[in-house]
Amino acid sequence: MTTLICDCNRTMPLATDALGQALGENLHLHSTLCRREAGAFQQAIRGGDDVVVACTQEQRLFGELGAATEGAVAPVKFVNIRETGGWSRDAAQAMPKLAALLAAAHLPDPDPVPTVTYKSAGRLLIVGPLDRAEQAGALLDDVLNVTIFAQGQGERGGAQGRRFPVLSGRLDAVNGWLGAFEVQWTQHNPIDLDLCTRCNACLASCPEGAIGLDYQIDAGLCRSHRDCVAACTVAGAIDFDRPPQTGAETFDLVLNLGAQPLFTRHAPPQGYFTWDGADPSVLLRLRDMVGEFEKPKFFDYKQKLCAHSRNATVGCDACVQICSAEAISSDIRNQQVKVNPNLCVGCGACTTVCPTGAMSYSYPRITDQGARLRTLLSTYAQAGGRDAIVLLHSQDRGQAMIERLGRAAGLGLAHGVPANVIPLALWHTASLGLDLWLSAVAYGTSQIAVMTTGEEAPQYLDGLEAQMETAQALLNGLGYEGRHLHLLRVSEAAEPADLDRSLQALAAGKPAAPAARARHALAPEKRSTLDLALDHLIAHAPAPLPQAIALPAGAPGAGAPLGGLEVDSARCTLCMSCVSACPSSALMDNPQAPQLRFLEKNCVQCGLCVTTCPEQAITLTPRLLLTPQRKEAVVVNETQPFHCVRCNKPFGTLKGVETMIGRLAGHAMFQGAALERLKMCGDCRVIELYSSENETKITQL
């Protein structure tokens, strides 16, 4: 790997020797790599090694240089060290952080993930006032096949020339995504727009002015003179007796010009656009939406790990509730959830709140994200950095805010990103949660801050805060004092000074951290990753440890992913319904004895046992148990077996049979011998029933 660094015309105090030592290579400092010293870049990309360029401002220029360089074969990566620290007031102390950012850029690219394909032929439906819809259509119809769904005439009404097909009526439903929108409507107006010639004779003849330039009749103004019908005799477009007609059609794209959204979800589907008539970029994006498109399949789903439902009973539905794109739905019949990859926007919030890891994020995968975190923090520590803070932000708006702050610092208007704050860009800030945060603390970070910019759905923020409260309770309960996790809510319109103050406050805090840094790699499974992080944090926690750490409680399936349970032995009949419902094998029976056993390490607090128990005998206890009992199967309830009154073979529990007899004793079908048969095992019950039938037949003979 070859690293090219540039101090951007000597505006950054870069220590070449310190950076080179941290990266294990000899570095040469450039000052105008994108101008007079561009030959160094061209020489580097002719070699076989990958090239890392510490500049993102001139990424396009370097790309053009690479294309024009003969023999250029080396892959090139770009990393920002200027706005992320090189232009801050403490830039001279930021070498450990810059070395960490450069080292992370040296990592190999993650393996490619499966993709989701969209196909668009350019069939566009514009919904809104007729005049505005026609104006928008005129700007797009050279590329797209435009159809208009008119909702009112607008300020000026439609044009006389019929340029586009026009639909109208009541818009009943719009569903789908790019290339596959399904639109349903009901046409209940007396004027048929397909037959209407826009001759305006009906407008001139109507005494109430009930017909507008959208060529539809306002039923609230019409007084049934029917002068319009007489005026339209030749065309025959007006018929007040025509029954409402339903229509349906498919489109590739939808442009909404109306005041009411067609999709109320926070994250509308790809291919759906809104336009206020001011921002031309919306129409420019629409013009490019013809052809075949791909996006990553952001998630992996393992149904066997899912705690959503068992036996038509819902346990955990955290992913369904948090999805802002409504891409996840419940499939109780098949004991799983369904994810529509076409609607998924890749926020990863479902994977963050999933307690079992059934839903996992794949862009990048947890192992790749773990390698990135470990490289950042280990390089930072080895280069002499202390009190590291990982700042998680989105790679679009969040990155833009970091760059704005960096530019302000370069002009002397702000302090800039502190030397111990390491920015880490994500596709979406909701994609990392408890397991990664605790792993980062185990790797050596003192604090983790998640910066939101107002683009996130409200439920995402609620989910992140709940996860942070759980993580913070774990860390404080283990003796790591101070606040380690922070949710920075910075609006997109905020000034750099607002973010500057927040970061300065973070940099001043020094919460307790483990004495030794973890070196393990993250596991592909969420629960394994969480266990590895907890094992390290427990092993290096300040002594003495409590027996258990209470965790914040939430609704079953939406609270802490760790905990135990309590069984009311006075209620429990050991029917074992909870065992069959448990998706994580935390509850087990004992084939040799009537016992209910529990392995707390496996419990994900989904609540299926609570909702399944017919006796309402189970209560969840969110906690982290710190005794060896957490990893051992313990008996939480047991009773004596019930012995068959005929053959003395054990076939159930004493309490279970007694409860059943008590409940059925008053039933007409269970009187006398029938009630006595309930005390028999299955074999004896059959024999007894058969013998009774034979005795009855003999008596009758």
C-alpha cells in the first residue's frame, strides 16, 4: 500500500515521521499534490500496490489524471484528513487520529453484497393541479412518457392543447416502488375526459360556473340544469347517469405536486418524488430514472433465529415497529417477518433493535465494520492517542456537517474536530447498536457519539436512545464511571458553532474505560459479538462486581436484549407451552423429570413465553447476571410426577393433572368414569375405553 499525504499548501501541520511510523511506511510530504506535484500521484498509480490519497476535495481531478496516465493499474482510495482534524486548532496533536484514518483506508474493501434490481421504462404519473402538472410534464416528456392525474385545475387551468393523457377522480391507492407502482382510482365525474374535446362549450353554458378548466364538474356548485349536456350533444362526453368506474394502471415513476403526500411513511419508496416547483434538481433526477438500476441488499434474515412469533402468538416485533419504509411485515402463520427488499432503504434500524441477530446488516457486514473499528482504535492507541471518541455520522449530510466545521476551523471561525474525536461515516447512523458500541469500548474508545441531522425517522432516535440507555447501564453497572454514549441531535440548518460546542464538550469528558484493549475479531452473529464484548468488559471491570445489573425495562421484544425470568410456581402447571414457544432455547424441559429449566445466557427477552403461558406465570427480568449461573441451565420450577391410577406409570405432573381435573369436573362430558379416565396414561385410557364399550355391548345382548 502506498500513501500520499499533502498539507494542502502548508495549511496543515503534518508530522510525516509520526504518521509513517504508525503506518509502517516511509512517507513523503507534498504541499500541492493536486497541482505541481501531480506527477507523484501518477508515478504511484503505475505500481502494483493500492494507493491511498489523503485528499477528498480533488478526488475527481485525481480520477481524471488516473484515466490519462499510461500504465496506471493501481486501485485508488481517498480519505479526508483535512476537515476531520488537519484544520482544527489542535491539529498538531491530531497525528494519532490522522494515522488511524489512514490505516482504516488501507483495509481491503468488503466483499460485495447481493443487489436488488429495478427496471424503469420511464412511465411517469404526475399527480397534482392540472396547470402545474402540464408545466412539469412539458419539462420531462422528451425523456419520459407522461400521464397526468389531475387534482383540481390550479390557478390557470389546463392548456387547450391536449399534450398528455389526463386521469381524474378519486385517487384510491398508490403502492409499489420504482418500476412497479400500482395506481387505483375511481372516476365518478359526469365528464369523461377521454371523450372531452376541450371545446369549452360546457363552461360557457353552465349558469353556476360549476365546470372548471380541469374539465370536471364541481358537484357542490351544480344545480342540475343540464345545459352542459345539451351543449355537449355531439361529443357526448357528459353523462350524469354514468355509474362510477374504477381504474388501475402501473407506472415506473410518480411525481407528486399536491400538498398532501401520497405516502405517509417517513421513507417513501424509490421512484417517488415530490416537487414544490422551485428545486430543479428533482426534475433532473427524474430525467435520469430510465433504465436498469441496482442497490445493495442491505440486510440478511435468518428465520430460525427470529423471535417474532410462535404458535400464532407475537413476541418480538421491534423490526416491524421501527421500519420507517414499511418494508417489514408480520407473517405470523409462518412464524417470521417478511422484508420487501424493494422498499428497504438501508437504514439498518431493524438490525440494531433485533435482539437475536435474525436480522443483520450487510452493508457492510458486522465483521467488516468490526475490523474497521479495531483498526481505527488500535492504530490511534499505538500512535500515542488517548481518550478516543468515535463519532458516528451519515456519509452524506453528516459528512457535509463535518466538512463545514472543518472549513470554519480552517478560517479561524471554529475550533474544529478535536484531536481525540475520530469521525466514522456510515450509510445510516441507525445501523449500529449495542453490540458494536460495546465492542468499540472493549477496543479502547472512551466515548461513542452518534450524530443525527434531522433526516432520521423519530422512531430511529427512540430506538437509539433505548439502546444507549441499556449500554450505559451495563457499563456503569460494571464500574466504568461516566457517560460513554451520546446522541448528538444537530439539525441540518445548524451553524458549525453548534456542532463545535458539542464536540468540545465531548472531548472534555473522560469516562472510565477498560485497562486493556480487546483484540478479538467480531463474530458474524450478533449474540456472539455481544458476548465477546461483555466477557472482555467483565474481565477488566473494576472490582467488586455486583451479582446482577438491572437494565431498563421496555415492552417485551422492545426492551433490553438480556435478562432472566421469574416463574410463579403457584401458578405454573409445567405444561411446557413456554418451552415450545421459546425461539432461543433459553427454556428447556427435562425428559427425565417434570422440570422447567432456564439458561439465562440464551434469553433474548422477546416475551413469547410470557404471552404463551396459559397461567400467566412468567415475568421477564431485564438484567445482566454476573454469576456463573448465567451460563448454566437452572431449574426454575419442578413438581412431582402424576402416576396412572391403573398401571402406576408416570405420565404428567401432579399439579397439571389436578388442575385439569378441577377445571373439567363440572363439565357434562367428564362425569363418573370419564373423569376417572383423565387420571390414566394414554395407553390405559384407550384400554379402559375399549373395555367399557365391550361391557356395554355384552349388557345389551
